[in-house]
Amino acid sequence: GNSVTQMEGPVTLSEEAFLTINCTYTATGYPSLFWYVQYPGEGLQLLLKATKADDKGSNKGFEATYRKETTSFHLEKGSVQVSDSAVYFCALSGKNTDKLIFGTGTRLQVFP
Amino acid sequence: DGGITQSPKYLFRKEGQNVTLSCEQNLNHDAMYWYRQDPGQGLRLIYYSQIVNDFQKGDIAEGYSVSREKKESFPLTVTSAQKNPTAFYLCASSIPGLGHNEQFFGPGTRLTVL
């Protein structure tokens, strides 16, 4: 069945460091891929998405490229801020379904 | 402002009691979802509904029940049959779109069973 694997955290960085959070997936067909972010005590909000191979999603300085050949959707940001501290979830939705399958989440901690 | 509301934010119940969590949306979305979040396990789907008066079990439906009598509302009941109900519960909604559309999440309800 479909699944998402993301790197375990926490990821601890200093402000202005480069961020990569790895995400790989297993799915039949061509899923849509998403990154959601959860700030402490809140629900999830969409950070970015890509719906077909080679698409790049971007928002608030974050980017992720849908790589079919490596079944990956790694999240990157060139210079993190303290305010980026949160839990990041990679997710996919399979062909012809709106149900999301989530990874286990990666906690990011950014220190000044 | 359009959005999803969940109430209450914190809920405490004694073991053996049923409890109902509220979820309301004014986004005019047809689809609604309930997830459970436990530390280190990500989100797991409990129930979902794609249209009024219809809903389907997700991956962990045992011990839970739902109703969808109105488009705006999708309450979740945690029954006494749920063996480990203490968790963070998240409600979401979306426009059906064959997997391309984002889900919008509420702020969540943290349930603690004593």
C-alpha cells in the first residue's frame, strides 16, 4: 500500500542555516505530494504541494521538488529562522482519492 | 473569516464515558475528516465523509463513531470501547479533487481520559 517515510527528528539548527528534511514515498501511479507544518498547540496548515512529477512547490522560502525517479519530495530552505520551529509532515494522496497518508513528522528546532 | 472550529480545546473525561468532539466548518467543503495524532506516529485517519449523510471508516475506526447530518458539521464520538482514547484529535475539510486539493485543519482537541 501507499506510505510515506520521513527523517526522524528533532532537527536542530542555528538561525540562517540551510535546512533539508528528507521525505520518500511508496505509491502506485502518480500521487500528489504535500508538506504540512504544525506550530505548537495548533492544527496543521499546508506549506506547499506538488501534483505531478518534476513540479516544484514553494512557499515562505521553503521548496520541494517532486522526483518520481527517486520517489522523493525533500523539503529545503536556504536560511531558517527561529519562527520556523515547528513539526513538518510529508503527506501523499493516491490516485483518485482525497485521503491523505502522513509521515510521522519531523520536529525542527531553530536557535538564535 | 472562513475556517474550521473545534471545541473544546481541552477535554477531560473519566474512563468508561462516551465523549463527543465538535467540528464545524464554514468553508462550504463537501469532504470532512477526523484524525488522531499521537507522539511519534503522525496522523492516522479515523473516519471521513465525502458528502452529507455518508461516511466511511478510516484506518483506526474501532471505538469511534461519527455522523454527518449537515454539511457544516462532523462530530466525533469517542466511545468507551476505544481502548486508548487519550490523544490529540484533528478535524479537517476539503473540496473533493481527486487528491489534488489541500485539506484545511482545525486547531484540534486534546482529550485526556482519567
